[in-house]
Amino acid sequence: MSKGLGGPIALVPRGLRGNPLFRKLGVPVYRTYARAVVFLPGPPIFVNSIPKAGTHLLTSLLDRFPKVMFSGEHRTLNQFKSNDLGNSTAEADWEQVRRWLQSQHNGQYSTGHFHAAENVFDALEEFHFASLFVVRDPRDIVVSQAHYIAGLKRHFLYEYYTRVLRTPEDRLMASIVGVPGSKGRPLLPSIGNHLASYMGWLHHSRVLVLKFEDLVGAAGGGDASSQRRAIDGIARYISRPLNDAQRRRVAAGVHAKGSATLRRGVIGDWQNHFTDEHRAALPRSPEGSWSSWVTRPTRLAECHQSVSCAGLGARGRMRSSTRRC
């Protein structure tokens, strides 16, 4: 049975990967190793999501695919700005973004939290990436985010979430309506504004949209058939066909344990935390509405999964497909 490469970092428990000492010493060593791996077939893979939507769930799956490994690279667009303290209005250095994407290797996946921008889509197409976008019920996103910030001391909002916001209900409300900052610039955007900034990923014809609720499988409250369809769709899209044994191995690794960012990994946990006030605070505008993110991606994901992926071009990179869903 062909096993996923993963790389040395795949042998490190995901909880340890969040350890500050490991991040300082181990991650640079791993990145050096990954840069030396140049023999994998294409395409390069970019995994994008709204924070807390399921990046770690999807990468736990990718770690078990044959001839796929993590690049060691995770980026947000803020890291390509002159001010990386959450200034959502500042323009990214798009040439720097382009150079970073160009440096990624075939068969390796990099992860990011990139809002929708034509500059990003153009660069991903130019370098023949297979782009995966994972979405999740926004109500579960805000629950996960509130727990995450309050439990991670290195997060820049940790003090605010633990000292100013004294109750779980207040923290959840802050994750829904946002945290105000100075000069009209929020420290944390509302979930409605956050959703709207990522909306373009849902509609892009060359992005495979995947639902957390499909990937999580029976262990997280989903079902095995939806998980299997999602895995098969990814396999076709990244040109990594799976046999039955490989498919079972991939599915067994999806619900990873020990992650610093994967708290529960279940569907509908928001129902255990939301009050009537939280429900009333949810965005109602068409683009920022939670309901559009719950219902809309299913059709797009099935659409992508119903077509065969593009062939491979020069140097093993994926040829751009002109087909539209």
C-alpha cells in the first residue's frame, strides 16, 4: 500500500507542533527539508480557509495521500502587508505573494487564510496550483474561534478574551460581532464581514470547495458516504487516484487528535453554546449570511467532483482547465 509522505513533520504529534520551542526550532528545519524534496509529481496544492473552518481537518487527510507532503508553509495575507496587525484595509504586496506561490514545490501543500482577491487567483492559475477551499457552518466557526483565542496565550487577543470578556457567552458574542480597534479598524472583524471577504472563493471555477461537514465523517457527526465522495473528489482534483485500501487509510486519518487548533471537530456544536442573543446577532445580509455558507457550497463541491481534473503540463504541473461548473 502506498502511504502518504507527510515528511518528518507528519511524525510529530499535532499538539506538539503548536509548542513555541518546536515552532522556533523544528519548523525551520522541516522547511529546509521540504525545499530539498523536488521529485514529487504535480500539481502544487494550496489549501485555503477562513480561520477555524477546518484547515487542520483537511491537512490531516492530505497527509495520508500518496506522494503528497506539507511544505511547512502557512501564510495569511496580513503577512504580506507592511502592517500585519490585522489591518484589513491595507493592500498586500502582490508581487511578494506571487513570488511566495511560485516558490512552492510540486506535490506539496501549503496552507493559508487568504481573502478573495483576483491577484491571488491569477497567481494560483499562473503556477498551476490545485486550490482547495474548505468551508464550515459559520456558527461552528465562531464557537471554535472563541475557544481557540481564550485558550492560546500567544494570540494577540488572548488578554482581551480572558480579562475583559469574563464569560464564555461574551467571548462568543465578540467572535460574532467583532472586536473594535482604533481609527475605525477592528481588531477582529465580525463574522459577517469575514465571510464576505472570502466569498469569491466559493464562486471561482478552478477552486475545489469542500465542506467540513463532509470531510469530518461519522466520527464527527457526518456520514461515511459524504466523506468518501469528498476524498474521491480531492483525489481526482490533485491527480492522486486511490485504491480502496488507500481510501480507507485516508478516511481513518481525517479526524486527527492532538491538534492545537482542532478542538472538537464535530458538526453542530454551536447548538450547545448559542443563546437567543447570539442567534439574533448573526448577520442577515446576503453575502454575510451564515445560511448562504451552509447551503451554497454543496452544489459547487459536487460540481467540481463531477468533472475530471485537468491533465499535467510541463514539469508535471497541472494545466489550466477552461471548463466551468
